[in-house]
Amino acid sequence: MTTDVSILFSSFDMRGQLLKNRIVMAPLTRNRAIHGSDVPQALNAEYYAQRASAGLIISEATQISPTAKGYAWTPGIYSAEQVSGWKLVTDAVHAKGGRIFAQLWHVGRISHPSLQPGGVAPVAPSALTPVGQKTFIENGTFTAIGQPRALALEEIRLIIEDYRKAANNAIAAGFDGVEIHAANGYLIQQFLSDGANHRTDIYGGSITNRLRFALEVVEAVSAEIGAHRTAIRLSPLGAINGILETSPTDVYFPLMRELNRFALAYIHVIEGVTQGPREFSGFDFYALRKEFNGPWMVNNNYTRELAIETIASGYADLVAFGRPFIANPDLVARFKQNAPLNELDRSTLYGGTAKGYTDYPTL
């Protein structure tokens, strides 16, 4: 029996927000904010508007404060100018009938002193430098990250407040909601991971303590803008940016049960290793999904056919596509027609101009 392909293009009620299809544009760092101010610009608005046929767009990762930054020319959402810049984007997406969430980001230790205010060390749960990790700095090169310093307790509380303010700014900028970035080895996952978190206070040691920061961020954001407009992204099998969790099952199943206390807009799960193989050995994503009573979004190397099969099975409600959306602004139309996809130009991924950004052809 063949699966009805129309299920991929059916509408979905996401906690009261009606999405026109089940295809999501994943967050994609493209390093094209205005140099010096990290303000989104008209070029960004054009890029997102081109892709507004997605049921939902999740913005590129967006730093919640100056110290949250880890890569050159990535946008922020903490200044009035940045909020105005993002309003250009959300207005353009809404004019095309799309919906868009802002992804809230703090990189933690995945940064470099040259990207930090005053050239200071990046912050982290513990002063541990992951081996071999690099970041993208203002001279346009990938450079080894700096030695981080451990956050003091009072600083952790201030960062939670930064998340709350950023969520408020996102709504002021016209976003339909926010996705908290707790994946890919950035600050929240650093707290979750026993390989990055060696603290001995209430934010380290036991799994309950390692979950605390993530849950306090979710609580602060959802209290500010509503849980129905708050989502979170997770990568249990991280293995990116130096994250190695010795027992992800012991961490992510309790985390999911705690998150289930909130009626979140969705949980966005990266299956397998980010930008790597869909290899799940030793971790049961299907069992994890059963722990959450809400919309479930999946990501990582999905094809059109696998997306249709996955939604039809009832396992997931939404499927996020990253790189295919870069090269195919009309990805939804191409999937509908089962048309061939444009090839991705990797040389134009990070930084630059409209080339490789807004000039990919449509059908």
C-alpha cells in the first residue's frame, strides 16, 4: 500500500497556530547580518520571504546578548536596531502568508575572545575547552575557540533573564514564537552534558541539577510569551562542538518528562548526529517521542519520501529541512511536483552577498 503524499501538504494546528503544511524550514546560520551591529537587513527579509511557502520558518540562530555570540555576522535580538531589522523579516514573511519563529541562541564556550565584548573569555558551565573546535571570526576565517571561563551563579541568573528579554523582543519584532536552541553543543546542551559540565553547585553533578538550567530557561520564556509560542530544539546524540554525553538516555528521558509539564508549541529533535548520519544505535527516539504530549518535529537528512512516511506513521507531526531550503526557495512546490532539487553551493554558505543566498532559481 502506498502512502498518500498529500499528508505532507496538509495543514497542522500547532497549539492554536495553523500551519499550511508539515514542511518546516530549519534554522540555518548564514552570517549575513550587518557587520558591526548584527542587525538583520533587507537582504535577509528577501531570503526568508522567498521561503515563506514552508508551513513554518525557524530563523537562523540569533544571539540573546553580546556575550552569547560565537560567529561573525550572526544576528542578535537584544538591541532596538536588531528588533527593527527583524521586523523587516517577519513583515516580509507574513506578507507571503508564512509563519516564523525566532531561534534564541547562546553559544557558551563555542566562541572566541575577538567576538566577545572587551575581548574577554567566552563563558561556559565549566572552564573546559573542547578539543579541535573552531568558530568563524570577523576576518572571515575559521579559528580555534578560546579557553572559556566558568559562569558564577549570579551570572547564570542574568543569562536566564537575557533569554526572557530576547523572547519579549522576538514578539515585539513580529515573530509568531520562539525556539530555544538547546542543541548542537551550545550553552544549554553544555549544561546538560556530563562531558562539558563539571560544576558542583545546583547546576551540576546529578542529572536533576544538569537539567535545571534548560528548564529554568523554558520556564522564563514560556512565562513571558506563553508556552504555546515557546519551543525547544534538542540533539540527544550531539557529538558536535565537542559534546559527548556518556548516557543520553539517562538525560533526555527525564528532560522530556519535565518539558511535558509545559504545553510547548513543539519539540524539535535532531535524530542522529547533526549534519551527520541518521544512526540511532543505543538511543530510542520513538520511545522518547512517547514521553511528550505535544507537537513533535524531526530533523536530519530527511528526504521527501521519508518525510511522508514519517508523518503518515504518526511518529512526527512536522519535518524540518535545512540545506534543501538553502538551494531551493520553492522546496514545497518541488516536493509537491516531485521535481528535482537545485544543488547546494557550499562556497557561499557563510557570509557574502546575495550570491548563493537569494539567487537560487525557482521552478
